[in-house]
Amino acid sequence: MRHSLVDIREGCTERLTGSFPKEVSPLAEELNELLDHTTEVLGRARSHVGNLAHGLKTPLAVLGNKSASPTEKMPDIVDQQRQLLRRHVDHHLTRVRAMGQAPLLRG
């Protein structure tokens, strides 16, 4: 089991593998379930960060494009995009706060 844990820590595998004595087999199963849950939580976190980045990309691109050739509508465009950015940030911060109140290891 120790070697299998080292393999997990070094990124060689994601689960405990091998045959374990019946006395520790339930522990190995629980550890694998914990590892599966952690992998799922990490996947959701990565997806969440990707969604945030995608949501911020468009308003930033609009601001970049409009700043290259400013017009008299520029203040309105900047304010509109600022509000959009704020909504994205607020939405994701609200989700993070809600997740922060939940127990980390809850299934």
C-alpha cells in the first residue's frame, strides 16, 4: 500500500492498486473513494475557472478592440463591459462562497 501511495503522490497513478490483505482492503477501498471524490472536486474547480476565464475574455477583447479606435461612444461601451465583467466576477465569487461553506469532503 505504501508503494501505491507513493505512486499516487508522484502522479504515476490515481488510485491504490494491487492486492491488499483483507485487514486493510476496506481502508484501500475507502481511500480510493476519497481519491475519486477529490478528483471530481478538482475537475469541477477546473471547469469553474475555465468558465470564469471564458466569461471575462469577451468583454476584455471588446475593450481592447474599442480602445484601438476610440469613438464618442467609448464611455458607454467601457461602462457596459465593466458591468458585464462585474457580473461574471460576482457570479463566480457567490459560487465560491457557497462552496466554501460546504464541508470539503462531503459527497
